[in-house]
Amino acid sequence: MLVRAFRFLDPARISSDLPDRLHALADDCERLHRSSAVPATVLSDAPLLQDWAPVPTSDGVRLAGYVTGHPVHGNCPVVTTPLWWADPSGGWVRSLSRFYRLGACAGDGIVRTAEDRG
């Protein structure tokens, strides 16, 4: 029942890289717990997300926008993995996969996904 409503809960959907991603997320959580500042070297290597807007999904809030310098996707439109933290001053976010530097927001609009439309 829960898996039908929240597909991300299905153990069959666990990707082979999920444990590594979770370990990196936990390490960043520990660093942010000790100091709320993200090291400049981490942010300088982070992809830049421009013209972004929040995307509420059943597995969390994501951002849709145009990324530059992504290590896998290069420069193109993307939707991030679910977000875990956001800089209160709006300079960065940490998704399940990585930090992103935030450029200009696309506006106050929220992108609605098909699952949100019912």
C-alpha cells in the first residue's frame, strides 16, 4: 500500500550507488552540524543551478533549472535529487547527490509534477 503511493519506498528501487550517496550526505550533515558554513572549496566545485524553481514530489522537494558544470550531466536542464538542506541566505542547497550553488530563481512559481496533479 505505501509503496503504491510512495514508489521511492520500494526496496527494488534502491540503486547501487545509494549507500555511497547516503554516506556522503551523512558526512556533510556532520560537517554542517559542527559549522553551518559550507567550505569554499566544496562550493567552488559545486554545479551552478540557474532559473530554478521548487518541484514538490512525493519523495521531497527538488529543484528544476538549468545546470552548468554538473559532473554527470554537464550543462543542461535538470531536476535535482530530493533536497536535504538549503542555505538560509539562498546561496546553495544540498540534495541527496551533491551541493548546488544557486543562481537566479525562475520566480516564485512552483513547478507541479504529474504526480502532484493527481
